[in-house]
Amino acid sequence: MPTLFLTVGLPGTGKTTLARRIEQQEGALRLTKDEWIKALYGHENPEEASDVIEGRLIEIGLRALALGTDVVLDFGLWSREERSALRQAAADLGADVDLRHLALDRAEQRRRLDRRQAEQPHTTWPISDEELGEWEALFTAPTPDELGGGAAIDAPPPGYGSWAAWRRERWPATVAQARESGPTDTGARAEGPR
């Protein structure tokens, strides 16, 4: 049975380092959003492209799971809705989910972000303390039962007949669709770099 590994956390908490370790130890397909955005957009980090790239990576990951390959998604998953939608998608494919939450105190997070910006600027974007505060306010940490794998998958938010329908809106298929629809009011939002 393949496993979908989900790295959950704010920028600079070690998600990509963990995802690389899982890739090596488990032979998982690692899908890191920042690498794709950097390859496609360089110094820019367009908000509408972020959601689309996440969506494309999710579709690739779900296809790999269907083929029996372990997958690690590396892009934060700040809301319970996002995590529930992906847990349901994995369950629909008969795959397990291994959710890993990474958290740091603000001082250590800032230190790591500054070090990454100084040593590997081609892999990241500058992140201000104000942005960190805004993103922390948007972040919903996983509950113990989510982390332990025992949480029942929540029902989709009102107005959505399935988590698949919610996923299609949260992660639009095209940049044009993302521009047209704008942020949803379902608890999802465009996230900053991680």
C-alpha cells in the first residue's frame, strides 16, 4: 500500500529537509513546490501561480499513488481543510497518509530563514517578520489525532458535495482560473513561500 507523506508547517521549519530525507529513506516521489516556482518564475513568486502549481503537484502525486509509488508533498498545508482533502484523496486510492508537522519558535525560524537567504538565495525569497506574523495567524496546526492517523476525515465544507470538488476550487487548474476566482472563502488561501 503506498503512502502519501504530508509535510505541514510554516516557512523555515525544515519541511524540505524532511521531505528529502523521506525521499531517500522511503524511495518516495518528492514534490517540492518552491523548486517548481523557482524553475518557472525565477525571482518572482506570483500568488496565482502558487495554487496552480500546488494543484498540479497534487495531481502528479495522486497519479503516482495510484501506480503504487510513495509520495511526499512539500508545501506547508496550513489548513485542516487542505489536509482533510488530501487525506480523503489518498483514502480513495487505498493509500496510507503519514502527516508530519514541523514547528519552531520564531527566533529559530528567523535564524534559519536568514541563513537560507544568505547561503542559498536561488532557492528562496526574502521573508519579512510581518509576513511571518501574518502567515502564523493563518496557520492551523494539526491536531494530535490528525498526526496519529486516527482522526476521522471531516466532511467537506458546506456547499461542496465532495472533497474532490473542494480540491478543484482550492487548487485551480490554470493561472487564468486562479485569477478569475480569486481566494475562496472555504478556509483556503494563497500561501507565501515555504
